[in-house]
Amino acid sequence: MKQYLQHIKGDKAIWAIAALLALLSFLPVYSSSSNLAYLYGNGNTLGYLLKHGMHLVLGFVILYAVHRIPYNYFRAFSIIGMPIVFALLVYTLSQGTTIDGANASRWIQIPLVGFTFQTSSLAMVVLMVYVATYLTKIKDKTISFKESILPLWAPVFLVVGLILPANFSTAAILFSMVVLLVFMGGYPFRYLAAILGVGVVMLSLFVLTAKAFPGVFPNRVDTWISRVESFTDSKDAEEGYQIEKAKIAIATGGVAGLGPGKSVQKNFLPQSSSDFIFAIIIEEFGLIGAILLMFLYVWLLFRILIVAGKASSRFSKLVVIAVGIPIIFQAFINMAVAVELFPVTGQTLPLISSGGTSIWMTCLSLGIILSVSAKRVEVKKETDEENPLDILSEAV
């Protein structure tokens, strides 16, 4: 076992948290997949469990492979990856498919393997690394607003604009994370305020265009409006129905829960294994299970901040924040939706919900963080192993 663990670098706590989340995901996914097996399959839930296991195995292969790459390489990868992301998003918008009853074209089919892939999740990781790269490049430089439009904001608005028609929540989260990152990266606040104003204007124009020409983006704006309305008044709305069932599941769970596999509301929640899996976890494992899950995400946030704080370069600090904070933000958005603190967004619970793309992109992000952490550990080890006499002689 020791010789295998020697190949695992970086923050061991992050490895442990990722492994725990993955292991804890099997029971709720297996339990809640009975609804999907009944609706879309032949009643066999084992296939969904095996599929989830395959997604996790591939995710940890990605995590391991990425964490072995020197983190400086991700600067070049992000620049190369941006045109690829643009092409994938355009293709998804024009040729994407719907799966599991989702009401928007967000996925593309991966040839040969039969998997579907949500391109917006990849776009989020690549764009966040790209923004971290740009902020590193302008360190200690005085830039004008015009100078930042083409290299920074044009790619951001293009990616967000391509995601927006099919997935408002992901587009909004991505834009919010970019704004947070550039603020932390020292981008002038007056420029940032102007960008926020431009974002509001462009969103308003999109809504007006979609309402004026409903055939261009059918039902999208109406879906957003219905979700907001169902958040304030749940009468006769699909999202209101889901929230009501989630609330029943949470109320039924109590402190200790009904027990593994004994959820009732999994049979009524359409997205019980993904968007509303937190409600199923509370129903089966109670408040104890919910607190344990929240503790793991808070612990992960704590370790991410430690890795960022101890990182040796500006880029390493920014890239850890860039790919790490969205994981935690997405997790708490998912939980907030389940307890009706936030409108329905369609965001999954990282490393817990079923769905390959979410798992793979979370593992990709964690791999980048662990790459930064591994480099710091290597530098520290090399420093510790230096001969004190050599250091003294160099000083003399």
C-alpha cells in the first residue's frame, strides 16, 4: 500500500475528502435511482449504480493524472482550450440533446462510449483558469479599461453568452465567479462596476429578444420566470412541486433519518439522484447526514484556502481560488435549493449527485488544486533536505 501512496502527491486532506464524498454518494444514488429505473429503464437499479461507479472511477483517473502535471502548464492549456470551448459550446447550442427529462439542450453525445457530456461544465473550468492566467499577466501593471476588454472580457461574455440560452443558472454562477476572481486579483473596482452594468444591459437585451422572438429560444425565459415565481408562490408549478416533495423528504427525515434505501419521496422527485439528492440524503440519513455532508464541504473549503494561502506564486494562488471556490459555491447552491432558500437552478451536488460531467469536472478542478499543493510540498521537501553547512557556506 505504501508504494501506491507514494505516487499520490499534494494535500492528503483533500484526497481524503474527495474519497469520502465519493464513497458516501453510492447509497443515496443507488436508492434514488429507482425512480429513473422505473421511468426510463426496466426497473433495474444496479445498472445506474454501476454507471455511477464508472463515472467516479474515471473521475479519479482524471484527478490523479491532472495532479501529476506541473501547475504552470495549465496557463498554456487554458489559452489553447478557449477556442475548443467556443467550438463545443456553439455545437452544443445548435446540436445538443436533452436527457432525463431536462428541458434544455446542454449535452453532446460522446462517440463510441455512449456517454453524454455537458460542455458548459468544461467551459467553466477552462475559463476560470484563463482568467487567472490573465490576472497573473497584468500583475504590477497599470492597465486601462480598453486594454482589458479584448483579452479578458470578450472571452468571458462570449462563453457566458453561449451558455445562457440553455442554462441560465450555470451562466450566472460562472459570471459571478469570474467577477469574484477578478476582484480578488486586484482588477480596478471602477472597471468592474462598469462590467457589471454591461452584464445587466446584455441580459436585459437577451430577455427582451427572447420575448419578442419566442421561436429563437423557445420557453427559456418563461422557464426562468416560472422558477422565480415558484420560489415565491409554489402554486401549480413544476418547480413548486419538486420543492414541496423535497420539503416533505426533509421533514420526514428528522434527526436520524428513515434509514438507507427507505426514502419515499425519491419516487416522486424527478431529479432525485441529481438536483435534489440532498433532500433524499436528509430523508434517509436525517440531520446527522446533512451536517456530516456540510462539514465535508466546509472542510474542503478550508483546505482549498490553506493551499491558496501557502502557494508560492500569484498564478498558483489565483488558480486554486478560481477552480476551488466554484465547487463549494455549487454545493451550497444545491443544498439551498433543496431547503427552499434559493430558486431551482439545476445545479448538482459535487461528487455526490449522479452524472458524469459534474464528477469529471470536479475531479479536474481538484486535480489542479492538488498539482499546486504537490509542487509546494516538493519545494518544502527539497528545502528541508538541503545541507545546513552548504547554506552557511553560501551565506558566508
